Amino acid sequence: VPRSVDNKKHNNAKSGDGEGVVAQKSDATKSNGTVPDSSETSSSSEPTQLTKKQKKKLLYKDEARPKKLAHKEPTTDAIIQKAKDLKKHRLSLPIYTARDIIIKEVKENACVVIVGETGSGKTTQIPQYLLESGLAAHGTIAITQPRRVAAINLAKRVAEEVGTPIGQKVGYSIRFDDSSSRDSLIKYMTDGIMLRELLSDRLLLRYSVIILDEAHERTLRTDILFGMVKSIQKQRQELIDKGRKDVQPLRIVIMSATLNAEKFSEYFYNAKIMYISGRMYPVKILNTIEPQSDYVDSALVTAFQIHQEEAPGDILIFLTGQEEIENLEKLIEEYAVDLPPSVGKLIPCPIFAAQDSATQQKIFEPAPQGTRKVILATNIAETSITIPNIRYVIDTGCHKSRGYNAKIGIESLLVEPISKSSARQRSGRAGREAPGLCFRLYTEYSFDQLEEDSIPEIKRCNLESAILSLKATGIDDVTGFDFMDRPSKSGMLRSLEHLYALEALDDEGKLTEIGTKMAAFPVDPPYAKVLLQSEKMECTKEAIEIISLLSVDSVFSAPSSKREEANEARQKFVSLDGDHLTLLNTLRAYESVKGDRDWCRENFINSRHMRHVMDVRKQLIQFCERSGMDPKKSCGHDLEIVLKCFLAGFFQNTALLQPDGTYKSIIGGQTVSVHPSSSLFGKKREAIMYNELVFTTKHYIRGVSALESAWLPQAAPKYFGRRQA
Ligand code: CDP
Ligand code: MG
């Protein structure tokens, strides 16, 4: 991670070529004392209270009146005029020169792979070309997106270009928001929605063409869709060959922003790859000389430096999530007040999912004369959405979406370094209309350490999670599934067995009710089982807390110079029952001092990890609330319940004490050693369970707690019952 060294001197970071690129904060802004408080800045905003008269006016629903007209929707004339205006833009896109050949290839081939520079027009133009060429005559043209915001935004844009209100010819469908109709000829949708539609329309008969966009991202869902559409295409053809008149062939288009598309081609029977060249101006890359400890702060400083020193052109900052985006937005607004009058305004424009579309559309509009926009986005702006007029990119080197935490398998929670290929895509955003600059908030050395490409999600996530997803999509024969990257057969069988033991699958390998619930949980199956079990055992609060604590390496820090001191400090938290409850004690103590940093330092608690823990906990609580569980249900002081609850997910990770004092795992009879960092190190208990097995010089187990062997049959009746039989 580029921000590993903790130095507060962000002002001395320099570019790779020796130029100072990151200004001192005091250059751009004044010290805190002069920053006006927010009440002052917001006082000028319009009052939102309705007047008495307005309050009296009631609105009635009139079925006969088109709903759209009630709001300030553009008139038909305005829509048609807008489409005319956009026509010029459409004709100027690089992809336009390839229009006829794209139509020809898609018409003549069952499957085509299209690779093109981000912004060349793939997502917005290709569906329109296919529509114009008559390919929507026998069904809708569907185009999938990994991100909801992209699906909505692009659909709205294309509706404007086509010249009809959104929801008519062009619609979108995302979870909880469907603005498409039976008449929609082009439909933008998330990959999740398409998987859902598959459950009710096995052959996706309503679609004539399916475009799988952003294929390079290789999300688990897109990977499942690859296999599904390939098989649907074959099945439909078989029906047609049998003379079924009501079935039409399915055309598949795969679109990607990165060059390595051979894999897609091979998978789809050596489909033809078409390369669309984009326009690219040179982008100069600047790396910081020193690692940055706080990239939000460094981004803030860099943005003001660009604003004061560089030529006109907007700035795009890549951040990791909504909270960070909102933080930086506030900071920029605060500091911008202190810009000297000679310098134009700097206007922050955030883009994230939970945002109304008018606000979102603002990022595409030019900044007023003499001002500069600074767009704050997640990696949605990497390849999904192209924002015009960007000359400067600030790359934090991190992302959050679609990340997997290897410890508990929780999705999209921890900030992780991007790949080299992502870093290149990001810098490319600065050179679409003129030569640009990319400020990387990490060192050249850090860049060299990055992975070349991001690893497909199916390889990163736990195989059992992937299997649950497949089963939840209605694919029962997972071993026979046509994976683009096939997991090993033995690994698959082991996972199936484990899922059976967890009661997620029944004797026939079908998803059980428990399994269906587990598939929806954003954590690996054993943890999902613990959460489900916690509902029955009434200890959801504690289960969520411990799972969150297990999501980081360790909440304890043990600097080698002060190991003894650290050990001593830890004794306060130690529970005789082992690590799970020790962690819980630590969290309680941390909360009682409200996360005080001095307290953390004195007690050798890693406060950064602790903050991650709190973040994970928040997300798990939200998830439980959304799925109808009560995250506050607590077992109080009867903490033995919590251990039993964990055993329901981790009964396979158990070991029994041997006469010679060693532990042997119940499954496989492996000798395992309690890791020295565990609170049960050197202790002898009848039976133990653990969360992790790590092999270094020995088979070490971590996250260890004591249990009674009598608990075992109850924790996993299916498993231990079957073994005995
Ligand atoms: O898919 P690809 O990256 O090849 O390009 P695209 O998303 O189809 O974008 C083509 C062009 O449309 C870009 O120049 C975008 O800036 C523009 N566009 C826009 O102006 N407003 C939108 N809401 C979406 C796209
Ligand atoms: Mg695109």
C-alpha cells in the first residue's frame, strides 16, 4: 500500500522528475483559525420551508395524466432538440468510423469481442448502432454493467441521444429501480439484475442481443453471466434447429477496455476481436517521492496546487468510497473560501450511487467560465463513465469496490491497492482531449510493487461463496459449469462437502433455505452460518463484533522492541476462554474510551485496524438490518453462547487435546500448534476451535478458543451424525 510510512510532511513530496508537485497546505489555504465555520457558508442557501399557502396545496394522483408531466420534465420538443444537438457529438466519437463494420460483424457472427479505449463510445453507441440496424426487431438489446450508477447514467444519456424520455425506447433496470418497459428497445442493467431475470426467463427470450460490458473487470457475476449466455445461445439454437418458430437466435457482444481480450475470444469459440482505436494525448506521470500517510489530505493539497499553478482543465480524483468523497468535498469547500480573489473558484463535484440524477448530471456539464471543477469519484470513473474536460488526474492508488478481505471474505470493505493496469487506466483519463498530468499519491517504488492486473473475482473470493452464488442463480450442476477460469475439481468437491456440512446444501446438492440466506450474506459461508445461528441463539451483537474483529490481522500491535510491555498490556483483556472473547473484551474497552488514540498507544492497540473493525461492524449491522435480523440482540454476560454459535460455522476447525499434550485436529488428525500470539498459547484445554490454520514452520492455528467436546454434535448434527454413522 502506497501509504505505509507515517509522515506528516506531505508538503515535501516531490514528483518523479524532481519538480515539487504537492504544495504546502498553507500556500493554498490558511490555517484552521481562519476557515469559516460551515454555518456561515450554508446561511446563504435558500430556505426550504414551505410557505403557508404552498402547504395548503394538495397534490392528487391522476391516473389519466402521464406521471412525468407533473414534474419539470423536458417537453417533447426539448427532447428532440437535445438529441439533435447531441448528434454532432455522436458523429465525432472515434467509434463512429467503425459503425458499419461493427453492425456487419454483429449481424454475421454469434459472438463478437470489442476492445476500445475508455471514452471511445462503446457503451453509449454500440447499442444504438445495433438498434438502428434493426437488431431489436425480435427482442430488446440488453447491456450489462457492474455498477448501478453507470447503468443509470448511461441509460439516461442514451435516452437523450435517441431523443425519447427515459423508460421508453431506452430504459434501465437496477435493484429497487426499474425504469424500463416492455417497449424498451435498449436496456441498461446491472449484471445482478440479469442474473435475477434468468430465474424467471431461463432462455432470456426477451433479448435479441446481450452485451456484456466492462468484461475486463471480471466480476464474479459477469463471469457467471459469461457461462450462462454461452449456454443459452446454444440452447436457443438447438430449439431453432428443431423448428421452433417463436425462438430467435441470441447474439452476444463482449466489450472490454483493456487489450488482453484473447481469453474472451477463446472462451466464445474464438470469436473475432475488434479493436477500436481511441484518441489519446500524452499524459505525464508524477509520483510522490515519499509515501503518503493520508491520501485524502495529500489529494486535497495536490488539487489546490494544480488549481493555482496549472493551466485550465478539470481535475479528477480517484477515492475509495462515499464517505471519503464526502469528506474531501467538505474539505475542498472549506479551503476554497480562502483562495485569493485572483484565482477562480474550485468546485467539488462528487459522484456516488446515492445521489439524485440532476446532481449527478452536473459532473458532465462544463464548469462556469474562470472556474475549475474537481470531480471526486470512485473507480467508476476508471472505465465505466467518461467525464469530459479532465486534464488532471489525482490517483490515490487505492480502491474499495469488489475487494475481498481474505480473512472473513467480506466484500467491498477494505481499502486495497489497485493494479498497474488500473493505474494506467486512471492516468489515461487525463489525456482524452489534450495532453494531461497524472499525480500519483504513491511512490514509483510502490507502483512497481503493484500486481500487473487485478485477479478475477472468482479466483479471489472463496470458492464456496462462488458456488453458493451459482446455486442461487439456479445452476445446480456447478461441477459441470463452463467457467472461464475453472477451479480445480477436487477443490470444488471439497467445497460442496463443506457446504453440505454447513447445511447450506441438501442431500441432492440443492440449496437449502439456510443456504439461500447464506448466499445473500457478504461474508464467507462459515461466517454467514455463524450470523444465522446467532439469530437463533440471540447473540447477533456479539457475533457481528467478533467477526469484525477477525477481519483484520490483529488489533494488537507488538513492536519487537517492546514485546514484553505489549504482552503485559494485553493481559487486561485476556479471557480464559480464548481469543474470541479476548477480542470482545478489547473492543468493549476500546469503546469505553471512545477509541482514544493515547489509550490505544498505551495499550498497544493498533488504532488503524480498530477503525477498520468499526467500519466492518457498521456494514454488517446495516446488512443484518436490511435482511430483517436484529443486530442488537445480545446474550449479555452468558458468553459461552457466542462460542457455541461460532462452533456452528467452524466445527471443521476443531482439535482435541492428546495425552502427550499436543492438539490433533478432529478432521484429518493433523497435529496443530497454538500460535504464540494466541491467548491460549501454552494452555491445555480439552477441545479447541480455531478460525485460521497457517503453515509456516508448523501448522499454526490462530483465533483459538476453548470448548467442550460435548458441544460438537449439537453444533453440526449433520456433520458429526454422518461421521459416526
Ligand atoms: O464505453 P466507452 O468508454 O467506450 O465510451 P462511452 O461511455 O460510450 O462514452 C462516449 C462519450 O460519451 C464520452 O465522450 C463521454 O464523455 C460521453 N458521455 C457524456 O457526455 N455524458 C454521459 N452521461 C455519458 C457519456
Ligand atoms: Mg463503457
